Amino acid sequence: MLAGRGVWHGIASILMMSGYLIFLVLIFVPLGYGFNLAFLHFLRTDKEDTVERMFDGYKCYGRALGLVILQNVLVFLWTLLLIVPGIIKSFAYSMAIYVSKDHPELTAHKCIKRSEEMMYGHKMDLFLLYLSFIGWGLLCLLSLGIGFLWLVPYVQVSTAEFYRQLKDDYEAGDNSIAEPDGVEMQ
């Protein structure tokens, strides 16, 4: 008799945890989507309504949720092969959110494909950009996490700027690695 209660208690716990996880996904995925778009907006236009743009993910809720879920499912499936292909594909799909902002006519799958096309030959550039923030991350940990209040927006703006340059190169038909402003390669 006690074993029966334990089974039902376990099932109830799993259902509650699953419900809580679904609730978190439904609330925070569009917020993260809007967060990315807010920093792209910050780079492109006036800075006054950037905070309001953080909630744009709720204006296109289905699109945001569909894109992020599809992106994560595809990365998960690639990760099942081995860890490295999953990491490579996560970099390949990383610009899909920005693509969806610039091309609202594209489906989630086409945004991911466009991101993959744009990132061809540039995944290492993005990896090195993220790698450059490791020292800052360690300093943030030393400040008991308070430094992340500055680091996270810095990383987001850097990623949005990376997308802006990548998009300009992609639309110009140039798939070479962009040089930083003022630096000439010999």
C-alpha cells in the first residue's frame, strides 16, 4: 500500500516539475528573444526606447517561441551525435534571432538556414569573440556576480554588432572575414 502512494507521489512530482518547466519556457523564451532584439535596436537607432524593445518577444510570441524551440531542438539533435557537432551548429544557428527580426517574412526554419549560410566561414570569429569575454567573466565571479550586470549587456551588444557586420558582408556578397575598423591586413 505504501509503495502505491510513493509511485503516485513520484508521478505528481514529475508532472509539477514538467508544468513548472513549461511555464518558465513560455515566460522566459520570448523575454530572451526580445532581449537580443533590444540590443540590435540599440545599435541601429536612438537609445531611448531600448528597454521597451525587450518585450517585443511577446508581440510576436508564436514566432519567438517557435524559432527558439526549433533552434534548441536542432542543436540538441546535433549534440546527440557528439558534443562538438552540437557546439558547431549552435554557432551556425546563433544569428537566427537577428535574421528573424530583419526578415519577418521568413519561417523559423528559413531563419535558421539563413543564419547557417551567413555564419559559413565565421563560426570561429564568433567563438573567438566569446572567448575574449572569459577574463571578464572571471572578474565578474570575483565580484560575486555583480559584474554580470555590465558584462551581459556588453556581450549582447558585441554579438549584435557582430551580426550587423556579418549581415553587411553577406548582403554585399563578401564571405571573407571582416577586418576591424582601421586595421589593414598585408
